[in-house]
Amino acid sequence: MVSYSAPLDDIRFVLYDLLDYDGRIAGLPGFEEASRDLVDTVIEEGAKFCENELLPLNRSGDEEGCIFENGVVRTPKGFKELYEAFCEGGWNGLALSPDHGGQGLPKTLQFVLTELICSTNLSFGMYPGLTHGACNALELHGSDEQKATYLPNMIHGRWTGTMCLTEPHCGTDLGLIRTRAEPNGDGSYKITGTKIFISAGEHDMSENIIHLVLAKLPDAPEGSKGISLFVVPKFMVKEDGSVGPRNGVACGSIEHKMGIKASSTCVMNFDEAEGYLVGEAHSGMAKMFTMMNVARLDVGMQGLGLAETAYQSAAAYAKERLQGRSLAGPQHPDKPADPIIVHPDVRKNLLTMKAYNEGSRALAFWVAMAVDVAEKHPDAAKRQEADDLVALMTPIIKSFFTDQGFETTNLGMQVFGGHGYIREWGMEQLVRDARIAQIYEGANGIQALDLVGRKLGQNMGRLLRRFFHPVQAFIEENQNDPQLAEFVAPLAKALSRLQQSTLWIAQQGLKDPEEAGAAATDYLNLFALTALAYMWARMVKVSLAQTNGSESNGQTPEFHEAKLATARFFFQRLLPKSSGLFAAIMTGKAPLMDMKEAAF
């Protein structure tokens, strides 16, 4: 069994000390009641639910998996009851619209809850996670009638939601979809086609499932410009809002996967199923991106959540496992061997995990607060600035967090040695569960292309300024502080490399798109390392102030000493990777593209 306790001290440190939740979020319109006291209560109760209810079913859910028989999907033992408790506790509607039954709390809290859920039972989290995305899409793009029909039950959790994009012959290139929508003449449409890899497409935990489906009308233009979005319920909804007869949509099979086995991944067949157009015709891609962008941030949190459990489990094991003696001489002469945490390589693994996790958490919550500001701030300019930052950072969070999530779970397994490879310890499940996050919601290579192909040049580089300007301002403000010198100087070098590579990609990419494509993944990782360096430098400043006698918000001196030690490890052992990434970017496309296809 893995070891996990919600990292509430670090969450509070990031929210309150580092990012000023009280000043930035609690005062926004609609969040007047979302005080620190309420936030503390929510995250503490959320932590208890995740630790006490979700975590105990994680391993059994993985071992049992979902079962498909006669068109019906049964989730593992205890999942249905767990889901009912989740919904009755109000967790499903935490940050969803109060206009339709949600609690309307800040999205920042949803990010926190998502991390806790993913740390304890990722498969379970897929079901409400998909529903949240569908609710957001309907809230923004659905008609008043559609909102009234579907949202109250979806927000409560009585009904769940999906997004149906991928087809057997097309994944990333959705312009190739063949699912068609034929008008019925009464405002409804007949939806026919097959969708694959549909998470939560069929299961036994809710009384209805509301599918959001991409399809093409008979007069649709070619490619992605011809895609429309439809809402297709599993069961028809009667005029009184109750569930009616079965619609023409059915699960054909479920996938047998490497991980997240308690999450049903379905082939969905639509056979003249009745559906309803969401918004304007031929504008489905833009609407579905509303759902996908939220999902991409959620997937990034999946990587962080699994990485946190891997770190805690590995750290606990390293303190208990006795093997060999310290290179500096016996540290526990009363025992037959020293715990493996005395060994430099084990410490390197643990510090790598800890540094990436804590830096990623800070970056994630910084972006989470920008999501709330973009939605609620009374100043339109502030809303735009925040929205720009979210758009810029979404592919970075999705890609880097999931890459590091997989790397960190692997490091955790390495700390366990042979025991990590054995099912009973739980580490191998973390590795298997983490792997899919690098693939779905847009494979990480696609995220890198999105960053260099769309985000860099958008609005004449306006999005980049939302990151470059605050980082440069922090450097200028703190570069003469002797206590911060060892952190600010390498941050400045990393930012300089990022700016130089940005200019190089912009110049070369205009002449040859393959140059931008060849640099994309290395550039995204360079950007992510620089962003984490910015977060770590800011955390250092806060911890230094509190170790120098400033008031601490509940953290112990040991907490801040550990922060400073972890920061030094990040800047001295991890951030130097940025120079290698920069060198790789500047070599151009030749090392990749000169190889003849036949030679592969």
C-alpha cells in the first residue's frame, strides 16, 4: 500500500504566503464568502475524503477493473457507493455554477481538490472530471433550454458527462471525422458514427450520461471548419426532467489498458441517436476546446497528484529500508544496516521528486488563480491578462507535469528497488496510471506544437509578455539582495536563454515551419524549467523572510529550512538542464530531418 497524506502545509504555504489568495481571489465578485477559513475547511475535509474513502479503493479498483457484459459496464466493487458519497458531499459541484446548483467556489479550490483526488484514486477522478468539462462547455455555449435540461443533474452528479471526439481513423486531426448529423426537421438531429477512447462513456454510477459529440452536418465544409457540437443523452429526457427511453447510443466494447483500469474507456456507437446542436453550426471545434483546455489543465494535475504519492511513498520507504552502510560510516550502528536514505543516489532521486512536485504545485496554483481572475475580475484588462497567462501556460502544464509525473513515479519505483516492481507495494500502479497522461487530451508533442505554433505569435506575442514581464520585474527587484543572489542569478540566465530561443524560433519558424516543430518539445521544457525557477525563487524569498523573523502562517522553521534546501537542489542540479535544452534548440532541424525515411 502506498503512503499518502495530503500536503496541506505546502498547499497553504503556496495559496496564502506565496500567491496571496486573500488579496487576489477572496475579494473577487462572487467569491466574497470564500474566505481563508472556508478554504481551509474545504481542503481539510477534501483531504479526509480522499485519504479515507478514495485511497482504500485505488488498488482494488485497479485489480478488479471495469467489466463489460451485454452492453453494460460495471465499475469495480465500491465505486458506485463511493461516487454517491462524493456527490452527496457536494464535491462534484464545488466550483460549478451556482445558477444550476453548484457551489460557485473559486476554480483554485477545484485545482487543489483535483490534485488530492489524483493522488488517491485517479481512475475514480475520471468520472467527475469529464462531467466538469462537459458542464463548462454547456455553461458557456449551450442554450438556456439545454442548460436547464442538463446542468442541474450533471452538477449534482446524478448524471455524468463525456466528450466524444476521437474516431478509429482520426485522433489529433479531427477534421477527418466521419460521424454525421442529419437534421430531423424538428430542431433535433440523427447522430451516426463511432467514437473510440471515450472515458466514462458507459458505466453504472449515474442514471444518465450526457455525451458531447463532434459530428458533421450534410452541408459541412471540409476539415475542422465543418465540425459541429451536439449534446446526445444516453437516455432521452422527458418534459418533466425525468429519464425517458434509451437513445440510439451504446457501448460496443471497453479497452483493456495499461493503467487507470477502474476508469471505463469505451467504444461508443451512435446509431441515429437523437442529438441537439450546441450553438452555431460548424463551430464545434472552438466549443470543444473550452472543454479540452480545462481537461488539459486537469491532466497536468493528474501528473502532479501521482508524483506526490510516489514521492511520499518513496521517502517513507527510504527511511525504513535497511541496506548497506553510509559511505561516510555507519549512521545507525545499533542496527544491522543503515536506512537507504543515507545514500547519495537515493537522496538525489527523492530531492528530484520533491523539487519538481513543489515547484509544479506553485506553478499550477498560480495559473489556477489566473483562471479565477480571468472569469471574475471587474477590470476587463485584468481579465484579459489573466486569460492570456492561462492560454500560454496550459500546454506547458499539461505536457511538463505529465512528463515529470511519469518520471517521478519511475524514480519512486527505483527507490523501492525490486519491491517497487511488485504489485503489493502499489508503486507499479502509479507508474502505469501515470503513463496515459502524456498521451490523452493531446499528446505532449502536440502540446509543444500548440505552444510554438499558436501561442508564441498570438496577438503579436502578447501572451508571452504575461510571463516574461513579471519574471523580469522580479529579477530586477531582487538582483541586489545578497541572500537571493544564488537564486536570482541562475533564474536570470534561464530567462535569457528562453528569450533568445523564443526569438530564434520566431525568426526561423517564419522561414521554415519544420524548424519550429523540431525545437518545440525542447522549447516547452526550457519554458517549464524557467517557470519553475521563477516559482522557486519566489518561494525562497518568502521562506527567507519567515526564517528571518517575519510572521509565519503555521509553518515550522523546519518547513522553511526544507524549502531552502530543496530550492538549492533545484537551482544547482535541475535548472542547469536548461542550458542543454537551449543548445539542442539552437542546432535547428537538421539532426532530425536530414535522415532519409528509408533509413529508419
